[in-house]
Amino acid sequence: MRYELYYWPTIQGRGEFIRLALEEAGADYVDVARRPGERGMAAMLQLMAGKGIAHPPYAPPFLKAGKLVIAQTAEILFYLGPRLKLAPRDEAGRLWAHQLQLTIADLVTHIHDTHHPISGSLYYEEQKPAARRRAESFWRYNGAKMLGYFERVLQGNGGAYTVGRRLSYVDLSVFQIVDGLRYAFPKRMKRFEKKIPGLVTLHDRVAKRPPIKAYLASERRLPFNQWGIFRHYKDLDA
Amino acid sequence: MRYELYYWPTIQGRGEFIRLALEEAGADYVDVARRPGERGMAAMLQLMAGKGIAHPPYAPPFLKAGKLVIAQTAEILFYLGPRLKLAPRDEAGRLWAHQLQLTIADLVTHIHDTHHPISGSLYYEEQKPAARRRAESFWRYNGAKMLGYFERVLQGNGGAYTVGRRLSYVDLSVFQIVDGLRYAFPKRMKRFEKKIPGLVTLHDRVAKRPPIKAYLASERRLPFNQWGIFRHYKDLDA
């Protein structure tokens, strides 16, 4: 099965959580909107407009697997998980991994909103005072609390993996969270990492896995930049 | 199977999307934290603290079904859907209903953030100017766009139901969204409803279904109030 991933071609964004799973598994996939030429992007926008499709997605990322087109990052990973051997196969295990991924999705929204608390339709510069307060609140309350939750889940499972006895897509997503927070908030993370030693170790181990290491060194891994979920603004990294 | 729902006892909040499904189906369930006495609330907080539980949830709502404890509103509905005959049984249909529910979860977060754009740990009064801007942006951009998306999905499916040929938990959630927005933003909704005639008609039909009608008239349906997702602030309802 050749999977087709549809996502914005210039950012890691939410699509990166899926790219990491496909790369770790060595899956056969096309990152449609990043193919040379304009056609990939046009194909993505047509699907979003609902043309010739029974179940039009609200927003990227979405995945085409044969006739199926599904959206929402966590749902795509829920679908791919057992197929890529990156999730437990039993119902309880699959639901647990999905539940953690949905909580990561909430965390991702909170991270995004540290720089865009008022609206994604306005520039950062138009919402700077609110962004400073939201970033402060993230590191003091909800962000700190959520990261602490994942640290406890990991330690409660033995410390090596968040779910079960082997690597899952949740671990890959934890890698991306730590990696992105290091880019966006280098100073704050330097202080905070001692509170989440397990997540940091997991990040480092994931980065060394041969398929991930090769991916990170390739051109397929887009660099972090100022248009994605994780953005570095000095004012927010007090 | 007697289901146990765990949710804050004084608000509709995210738990209400699950209550509506259980009520429509006439399911055997206990709203644990609302049982008389303190014990229900204590049981909920113990589960959240991870005591005696393999898969501790990050936050309510969560559902106990036999030995299984699962969290995240959309996941709980994904699990309950086929069991309560409120979702298609085939994989593609189940995933489509879940995808829509995850998009409703995003919408719910946006609605919540109209009154709490900076932090859930601060009072509304501490973030009023930001709330006014976020509410304005909600009705102009992302909220309006998401509601328009659900209107198109409904019309594209024939206009009677969002998914398939019969009522699903997604329809019940659409009811709750329209009902809550009417409470929180009566003036804005009065103007906006002409853009989503299908969703409004669906809301009205759901409200008349005998199990839902009985539920809404009962004491089990908590009234909207100023502690939930949907809150009425005059300043935000320009």
C-alpha cells in the first residue's frame, strides 16, 4: 500500500507527527504537496474543497490509503498505528495510545496558542502582549502540567516507552514535542528539562534510531521555522 | 453493561456530549461525581491521581466500561458509538464520524477560548480585552468557518443527518453546539443562524426526540452556567 500524505509543504506542523511514523516504519508514502511542481498543492486544495470526495476534511493533514481519505492527526495515527507496527493491536492498547495522542494534540494547540492566543488570522506582532501572557501561563500552568503528566505516564510504564513494551507513534510524538520546545523556547526548556528527564532521554533515543536519524539528516525533514507550531520569539522565552 | 461516566458535577462542559449519547440510547449509566454525597467526586479525583489504574486519564470526562477506563470526549464517543447504535459499524463510517467529532472538539476549544484566551487559570475579568478580540475573531474567521464546514457536510449528506442514514453521536453534538452558542452569544447567533439553516433544523429535531426531550426536561440536564464551555458575557456578544 502506497500512502499519500497531504500537508502544507513548507512547515513541519501537525503533519510532522505523521511523517515521523511513516519514516520510522519505512513505509511507502508520497508527501503529495511537496512533489516538484504545482500539481501536488492543487490536488490537496481540491480535496479540501470537497471535490470528488465523500468525506471532505476540514484541514490538513489528511491521508489517502486506497479509497479511504481520513483527517485529524490523531485519527490518522490511530489508523496507521497497527498497520505500521507502531501501536498495540488489542483494543485496550490501541485506545490507550490514541488517548495519549489526543492529549498530545491538546498540548500542540496550547503550544501554538502561546504565539497566537487571539487568532491564527492575525500576525504575531498584532497579539504580542497576549502572547507573552499566554506563554507565561503555559510554562506555569497547563503546559507544565501536561508535560508532567507524560513524564508520569512514561515512568509508570517502566521509563523506556510510553505505551506497551516497544516503540509506538506516541513515543515519536514525544520526540517531536521535546524537539520543538527546544527550538521555540531554548532558555525555558533548559531549565524545565530537569523536571522531565524521562521524556528527554526518550527524545534522545528516538533521534538515534537508524530510520529517524536518516530522516532527520535528509531533505525530507523540513527545518523548524516561523510558520509552524513551534516558533522562536525571544520575548516569549524569558 | 452499566457504564460509569466521570465528569465535573456542576457543569455541562465536555461531559455533556457523552451524556447526550447515553441518554438518547437509553443506556444504563451512572454519572458518578453527581451521586449524592462526596464519594463520587472522591472516586473521580482518585482515578485522575492514577491510583489503582493502569491508564490514568489527564482530565475528565472519562468512562469506565467494565475494566476499561478511557478518556477524551471524542474517544469515548468513538468507543460508545457502535455499542449504543449511534455510529456506523464499518471502519470507514466509524472513522468519518470520529473525524467529525474531533473537529467538533477543536471547535469546542475555540468556543472555550473566546472567554479564556490567555489562561484557564485566570478569571475572565483578568483577560477581558483579549477575550473581546478572540470572540470577534471566532465569529469572523475560525468559528464561522468551522460552522460553515459542518453545514456543508450536513447538506452534502442529504440534510437530515451528518453521517450515514440515521442519527449518530455527531448529530447530538451538533445539537449541543447550537444550543450552547445560543446561550453564550444570543445576539450573534440570531444573525448567524441564517448561514447554517441545516444545523439549526437538526438542532430542533434532536430536541424533539423523545429520549432527548425527556432528558432536557429532567434534573439530569444541568442548566448552562458561567463555569462551563459556553458562557454568556454581554461584552463578547456585540
